[in-house]
Amino acid sequence: MFCWLIDQMKGQIRIAQRVEFALRRDDVLPESNAILEAVKGVLEVNPKLLKVMVQGHTDGRGAAENNLELSKRRAASVVSWLTQHGIAAERLAAYGCGEQQPIADD
């Protein structure tokens, strides 16, 4: 089951589940395919969402500049997955947050 928060006023979709990656890498793990398929489905039925920001995050281990770069690559990996599965690239933007905006405990 996936938890979605769709804010029609802001045109936002927030997903309560994380896309999982290999440790210190930008490879999307196969267990994340279901969540990415669900995201793809939401984008397909909501064409009014013209620009979707995909945010990449990391934990606080390691150098901040390395974490920022890793978070950018992770976001780009998700964008790549979505475009390879039929979502138009112009609807997607990748943004790396590094360790500055944690979404979970380390």
C-alpha cells in the first residue's frame, strides 16, 4: 500500500515511501520498482502536473560535498527511471538536497 498526499492547490504529490538505493551509490534497488511504478501511474493520470521535482537525499555520513553530489545522482537516477518508463523528461527536474534536508534518521 502506498500513501499519497495530493495537494491540488499547490499541485504537489508527496510520497510517504522512500526510493531505496545501494549504500553510498545511486543505483535504484529493485524493491523500489513498485513505488516508482505507482509514481509513474500518478503522473500518467495527472497530466496537469507539468513539472515534478525529484529530490535526492543522503545520510550525514561522509563529506558534505560528496553527499550533495550523491544526492544529485540519486535524483537523476529516479528521473532516468521515470523517463525510461514513458514519462516525458520535460516534466521532471532532479534536485540534490545532500545531507541538509534529512528525511530519516541516519
